[in-house]
Amino acid sequence: MKVEILGCSGGMGAEQYTTCYRVNDHILLDAGTGLGKLTHDEQLKIKHIFITHSHMDHICFLPLLIDNLFEHLEEPLQVYALPEVLETLRVHIFNWEIWPDFSTLPNDKTPVVKFNAITPHKPLTIEDLTFTAFPVEHIVPTCGYHLVDQQGKSLAFTGDTTFGPEVLKELNKLGKLDVLMTECAFPNRLDELAKLAKHLTPSLLDKFIHALDKSPKQIWLSHLKPSQTEEIKGELAQLNLDTQVRLLESGELLAV
Ligand SMILES: [Zn+2]
Ligand SMILES: [Zn+2]
């Protein structure tokens, strides 16, 4: 599978875009500001979007994408998320005040977008990939996604999470991963804040990786806060992990 890093930053800034990954041309993981890098033609090719949670940095360009596609789509854009996340989007975003409820436009029978509630641990096959949601540990309802292709290559994307027994149990169930794509939002000195906001620091990441039954072949890291990026990178460089760690950068096209 190929994964294009459209946005992987924990905030905004010059050449910094928030969480959005394109998988094999037609699928997105999250819809942060990185989505704005796609051309109109590329936007038209997106058929499926998997959302991890309702935080702004992961959904902010979803309403704008739907509006862009409104005149052009023949089939509804399929959006997948936990039921709690869909409810939050409906109440707070697609409520006719912030943005129209496009799941009823132009009419209920042929809407421009369809919101699909996903059930954790229940696989969904799209094109050549199987997607299975799994719970993680963040401050609002959040799931990660486990992607497996027909060759058996696997990637787990945690979305935003801290380290705790639940997410550890979930990742251990997935077995040996080719790629673990996770976050490292804060430097170690903001450990308290990271635990409150349920994110990772280099030190928490270190504990997390060492606690896994099987080390992933590669770890891809994202969501570093722009103002603390250098500090976090310095701390990550000190870690002693027996697996390849890559700091994601917007614009990269990676193969799993
Ligand atoms: Zn979040
Ligand atoms: Zn986030």
C-alpha cells in the first residue's frame, strides 16, 4: 500500500499541515489541513474517509471538501467514524449553522456524503485493503485503524493517543506490524500536559514501544507541536529503540 503524507503536524505554520494521509489514491485517514494540498481533480478521486476523532485538527477540512464535491459527485463520499464521533460532527458542525447537513443534500436518497458508523474490531474491506478500527486512549472518543493489504502488509494508525493499558492491549492483538504510525505531540517536560490531554511524549513513547509484545518493523511519528519540534526531535534521538523510527514530513509518499 502507498501512503502519502499530506499533513502530519500537531499545529499550523509555514509548510505545516495537520493530520491527513492519503492511502492508494481514493482513501483518506483524517481530514485536517493537509487535505487542502490536494488538487480539485485529486479531491474528486477521494471515495472514502476514515476519521479517528472529532478534534478540529483532524476534521477541519472535511466540511470544505464536501462543499467542493457537491456539484460533481455521482456517488456519495463515504465517511467512517465511531458513532460518538459522527454524533459530535452532526451536532456541532453539520448543524445548518456552522455548515449544512450535507448528508441530506441535495436529498436524502442521493446525498453528497454518507456518514457510516464503524464498530471496533469489525473489518471492512475497501478496494484491496481491510480496515479494522480499534480503541485508543485520547481525551474524546477516538479509534485507530489497522490496515492490511492483500500481500499481508500491515499498518496501524493510532490517531491521537497516550500510552495506557487499553491501547497496549489493542496493539498487542494486532501482532507483528510492518508500520506503527503514531504521534509524539509534546516534549518530556510537558509530561503532565501530555497525560491530561492524552498524548505522547518521547518518554511515554519509549515505554509504549518497549511494552509491546512484538516491535513493529518501523515506527512513523507525527503530530509534533510546531513550536516544540526541535526539542521533541532531540529527545527522540536519545531513545534506544531497536526499530526504525521515521519522523513524517508533509509531502512524502511512502510504501508499506
Ligand atoms: Zn485529538
Ligand atoms: Zn490531533
